[in-house]
Amino acid sequence: MDKLLEVKNLKTYFYSEEKVSKAVDGVSFHLKPQETLGIVGESGCGKSVSSLSILKLVPEPPGKIVEGEVFFEGRDLLKLPQKKLREVRGKDIAMIFQEPMTSLNPVFTIEYQIAEVLLAHTSMSKKEAKEKVVELLDQVKIPSPRERAKDYPHQLSGGMRQRVVIAMSLACSPKVLIADEPTTALDVTIQAQILDLFLDLKEKFKMSVIMITHDLGVIAEMADRVAIMYAGKIVEEASVKELFKSPQHPYTIGLLKCIPKLGGEKKELTTISGSVPDPSEKPAGCSFHPRCPKVQPNCKTDEPKMIEVKSGQWTACHYPGE
């Protein structure tokens, strides 16, 4: 199977009395077996909403998936009834949410919360599920797993809670793991440990991973391919090697220039002027044109289409390249 997961022309909008916010506005990408796809962009670009839309976890109202298809092993997840979709969530496709403290219920023990996943998706008895919880906590390198299983979330550090959430997502050996900013709010040392853990577990469980982040350093270490997202759309897609070697979209070029470099002469850190547009007030033409150093008149009126500039490298820009 060439494509394990395929997202086609996904559009997710949020409605209020005054306006329509086009958070995800025509996103398409695919994920191959045992591949890691990185999705990168600033806050507000639609990365998290895209991932929530895959499993129909967008709250309705105010949100609504207005168009698109999400094929997983040949089935369109967006057309599945809720009962069938619940069988996929957690079992075949698992998700790690941004903030582990809000992903865990403060009034239940770690053991109860992970066992709940096992009891919902497998035929395990309660006793077997409890033993499996200890095994999972050990796999994510939590010390004294049997004792920690009896703890409540507030008794664990941020790094430990993130490991618990990872253990919960791996409980049923999913085929796809969606990790939404899995290292946010963790210090650098713990972040490195979590990323190493991801690499080990991906290999062990033979998973495909969608890694959502704003950190291109994480992507360089973790991903095989990367999709750059801006204002609800993917503006560039390429292998990690090609993207770092030869970025084509001005937004990608700007993001790479924002990475601080060790050694060499000291100079001021490059920034991208302006900010991501409000999803309800996107500019005409290319959404990036108000911030683009290469802007031309047609950029303000004509929306660029995704074109293949090199083999396997696609970009949505009228004037690609540096």
C-alpha cells in the first residue's frame, strides 16, 4: 500500500454570527506506511485543526468540516458513522494532544485512564489491562511504573505526563500516530529525551507518524517529509533533505532563516515581518503576499496553485526559489 492515509481538499470552517473563519482551506497531503510527515507553520496556520479534522474531533458548532475526504486504508473517515469512527480512534489512529495536563483527567489515576483505552478497544480483562498499563509505562521509560500507575496527573512532572500521554496513545499499537506539538512547554533536556523516545517507539511499533510543530529543528531530526502550512493551506511539500537544501516558497525560506546558528559571526536574528492573517480576513491572491519580500503585482490578485518545481518537491508560489 503506497498511501496509508490520504487527505484530499480538506476544508474546516468556524462560524459565528459576524464572520466565517476558514481555519483549514483546501489541505491535501498523504502519509506512507512507517513514514514520518512533519507539518510546520506558525501558530494560527491551521495545523492542529487539520489534525483534529482527520478524526472528526472538531467541535460542531462552531466548527464544521465543509468539504474534503480523509482516506485511511481505503475508507473515507469523514463518511463513517460515529460508532465506526470511535473504533478507529485510539485503535488504528491515535493522537497526542498539545498539552498533557489537559489531556489527562485530574480525578482519575494514570492506571484507570490508560486501562480505559484498552478495555474500550480490546477484549482484555481489567486485571490484564492493569498489567498492560505497567508494561506501557515501562516502555515509555517511566521509573517505578507500578507505583506511578497509582498516581494522579498532578503528582507527575510535565515530562512524565507527556510520557503517560504517549503510553496511552500507544496502548492499542496504532498504525498512525498524530503528535500535536508533543514537546511544547518541556525544557530542552526533556524535549530531547521525548524525541529520542519517539524514534525508538516508532521503530518498535512500525508506526506512521504525523508530527505537528513550529520547530524546524524537531523536523530535521524526526521527519522523512515535511509540509509547510500557512493561513490554512499547504504552501510547500518536500523531503526534509530537499527542503533544507533548497527551499522554494518565500515563507519556507523565511522560517529557515529564523533558526539561530551556532558559531560564526554574531548577527541579529532574522524575523518574518507581520503576522499570520485572521482566518476570517485573508487577503486576496497569495495569503503570504503582505509579508513576502518578493511580492509582485499578480501575487496580490492571483492565488498560486501547487506546482512541482523538482521531483517530489511542490510549492504554491508564482516565483519559487531563492
